[in-house]
Amino acid sequence: MTRVLGVDGCRAGWVAVALVDGAFAEARLVAHFGELVEDPAAVIGVDIPLGSIGASRAADREARRLLGPRGASVFAALPREVLEAPDYATANRAVRERFGVGVSAQAWNLAPKMRDVEPHWHAAPARIVEVHPELSFRALAGAPLAHSKHSWAGLRMRLALLARAGIALPDDPGPAGTAGPDDVVDAAAVAWSAARLAAGTAERVPGDDERDAAGRLVAISW
């Protein structure tokens, strides 16, 4: 029996979908990522950048290329200067001074989530793995999806792809159902990729190894 988790950030914290042998087992809503680390899951996939490589990562560039019209959903990983900054103005100034580029407010909003996950990734980089759900859906569909997850057509397509893969999300997933519909669906797609990681069949970008200053692999898997 193989249990995995797929995790996506939401307003309340994190929504997690657990699969057992590829089928839906449960959904959880937690405030802090650390609450999920004690889960017996063999792999925990999470939709958040893991690992800073200067101002730009090959993983992000290659993911955008693969996703085509959905490439804008790949947000750049924040440099270390941003994660350690006390506020947006300080972060933006520090990155401009070092790399000559600014940090968008949207990217800055990822900082708390990255700080929440990073210590756990540092402790278990082989178990906690970055996954982008749009790459998961691209693999399930055979091509980037035509419609945004925020549209009715896009949401229905994603649910159909998950069902075709054997992941039937319940109408009532408990407290996790208070998260956004797209957050729950994304978590399920990340869980599908986590199951592929556990089975040794997942793919990742970049093709060549990219590592952070501590030698940890920096890649997006699906």
C-alpha cells in the first residue's frame, strides 16, 4: 500500500489530498505545512517553489515553455534576499541591487508559504518535492489545457482528467471543502504526480541537474 500527499496553498493555509494506491483516501486542511510532515505518506508533493537559484531558475523557464498558454501560472522562485526581507520594499530593493531586476508583489506574496515549507524540505528533500499542477494536467491530457482553472470549462476538464486517472474527488471532502475548488483540484493533481514519484515514473525539469547552495536538487516534477 502506497500513500502520498498532494498539497496546495490556500487562504486558510494548505489543502492536502491523500491518495492510497492511486485512489482518493482523504482531504485535509491545515494552517501550517509542518502539520502534514507527520503523515505516513511516502512522498509529499507541494505546489510551491523549493530552492532559490539567484534571480531565475531553469526549472521555471522550462516549465513555462512546456505549458505554453498556461505558462503564466509558473511563478518565479524568490531569491534568498526576498525570503529573508522584512517587507516588500526591502525585498524589492535588495534584489534590484544584486540582480538588476525587481520582485513583483504577486511573487512577494509567495514568501510566507515558501518560508513555511523550506525547513521541512531542507530536512527531507527526497520526500518533499516541488510539483506544478499544470504540468500534471498537461501530462494527463497530453497537451497544455486550453482553459484556465478559474473558468467553469477549465475546472470541469480538470475534474474529468482526474476521474479518468482513477481519482474521484468526493462532493464533501470535509473541512478541505472550504478551500477554493481550484485549490482542491490542484492538490489532487499534485498527489497524482506524487504517486508517480513514489513509483519512480515521474518526469521533471530541468533536464540537467540544477542545485541550490547546499547541493539540494532544484526541480519541478510531475
